Amino acid sequence: MARKLKFSPKINMPGPGLFDLDGDIAPSTPIPTPEATPIPDLNDPGLAGLDFTINIKAPGQQNRPSAEIDRIAIDTARLNATDSILFMSFGSGSSGNCSYIGGRTGGFLIDAGVDIDKVRDGLKANGLSLDHIKGVCLTHDHSDHMRYAYTLVRKHRHIGIYCTPRAMNGILRRHNVSRRIKDYHTAIYKEIPFTIGNFTITAFEVMHDGSDNAGFYVQHDDRGFAIATDLGCISDRADHYMRQADYLMIESNYDLNMLLFGSYPEYLKSRIRNVNGHLDNKVTAEYLAKIYTQRLRYVFLCHLSRDNNTPEAALAASRQALEGIGLKVGNGLNTPEDNAANVQLIALPRFDCSPLFSLRP
Ligand SMILES: [Zn+2]
Ligand SMILES: [Zn+2]
């Protein structure tokens, strides 16, 4: 499970989950093998009829042979709105996490830790609805990521829950949730791709103190979106997926000084800094500078601590690191300055909905 750590200037002390005192316990029922449960695809009746955005490969996007061609292709693709992957966050942090990835006519959620009404309103404000949501992928069983999962699927029965069997067991064991949630569960397995609509998604291991914590690598057309929230360090598999992403949602949880000199009790400070805890702004920033290639277009900093971080501190750390390697860093706005930038850097709001981002190739 835990592999060699590539980026982990961390103290390493075992401890229970940040939100669950009983820690990560082995599941009480055997985990089925990947072969035992079919991975869903578009032939699945429950997923049939999805009508996602038609994606037309922009000229010059088949390969990325040089910076020149890449820039020409970006400008061309920008004209074609239907070619964009849409992304929106409805909340990010320990108060609740949920985000949308998809197109104009369909997509899915990552996590279900935000009130459904808020998600519905956020989608509606951008011309989308919960009818467009075909599934919700859960990263792990901490309540800020799954609190509204059952409410969501019970009220919108076309939505399936995608998580690993161990994560589902963790939800049932740790939370007061009806066992009927299992009726909506599609078992997924790390490193085995599955599809929702015309998105191919691969869960990967991240180190955290929930049950069977996952990141996701979402592929659509020739582009990839890596999601890595709630991780105490950047292990090999997380690194593998993040460094090939065009778009990246990565945790930037705390400012070390704010944490060290803040009001949290020592045991909690240790748990946050643990390799199975959360990511330090500085670690995230240095990592971004280390993996940057021209392919990386958007970075969304997520899960900022309310008490031990500020959006300004998180953004400043990553901006400084990226500018330190000579990049122009944009703010994700559609200004001429941002359009000329190498990479867009955005801190996701903790409580509010973000704008709907139309992610350019
Ligand atoms: Zn969390
Ligand atoms: Zn967590």
C-alpha cells in the first residue's frame, strides 16, 4: 500500500483518522476481486443514453511535438466551447467537499460532502442540473466527503456511487447511514479504469487516514484531470497520475507556521502533519514546480484549512514556486493577461461555489 515517498518532508507517526477516532480498520467482509464485480461501461443499462459533450479534437492536438504547435492548438481550441471540460467546485475543505467534472450535457461529481440544495443551485446557476449528474466518485469515507451521498442518490436514483469496497465498508462502519446505500454502489478498484459517460476514470492510492483513500485520474479525449485531495504526502502512484495531468486539483491544506503556532492541540497538529494527514502549502508548491510541463494548464488548490491557512497564503506559495521556474501564472480569469499565462492557479473557495471553469486544452 504505502510506497516509497517521493515528496514527504513529514513526521511519521501512526494515528487515528482526523474525523474518526477508530482509525482505518480492515473491512469485516472479504474484498471481492476485481473480476468479481464488473466495471461499468456505456453498455450498462444504468448508464446508457448518456449524452455528453461531443469532443472534437482541435487541430494540432493529436501530438504535442513543440511549444509552438501547442500554443497554436490552444488558441484554436478556445474557439470551440463544446470541446472544453467543465469543472466547478461547490465547497472545498473540512466543512464539505464536492465538485463537478463533465460537459454541457452530462458529467459526474467528485465527493458528496456539500448539501444537495447548494449543489443543485450551483449547477442551475450555470445551466446544469442534477439530471446531468450520472455518478458520484467518493475519495474516502470522512464525513466531509460523503455526508450527503445517501441523500443524493435516494432523491436522484439515476446517480450511482462509485468507490472502492473498502471505502463503502468504511462508510457503513463509521457513519450512521442506511445500509441501502449499497443498492447504489458500484465497486471500483484502484488502477482499474472505469467509465462514466465518455469519461474514463482511474482511482489511485493516496496516503491519508480514511478508509482506502483514493485520488482520481479522469481522462477525456486526450486530456487528463487528476484529483488528489486529502493526502499527507505525495506517494508514487499519486505522483504518476498528477505529473501527466493537463488539469490538477491538489490539496494545499495548511501553512506550517500557522499550524505550528495556532491553537490546535499538539496531537491534532501531529495528525495533520502526518504522512497520512494533509498537505503543507510549501510541499504542494514545490511539487508543482517540480512536475510542471507545458501540458499543465490549470491547478486548483483545494481543501484549504480554515484555521491554519488562507487563500492568499496558499496561492502565494504556489505562485512563488511556479514563477521561480520562470512561468507566467494566471488567475483563471478570461483576461488577456491570464490567457497569455503558462498555467492558471486558483484556490477553491472553502464554503462557496467556484465559477464554472471551461478548461481549455
Ligand atoms: Zn477532507
Ligand atoms: Zn479526509
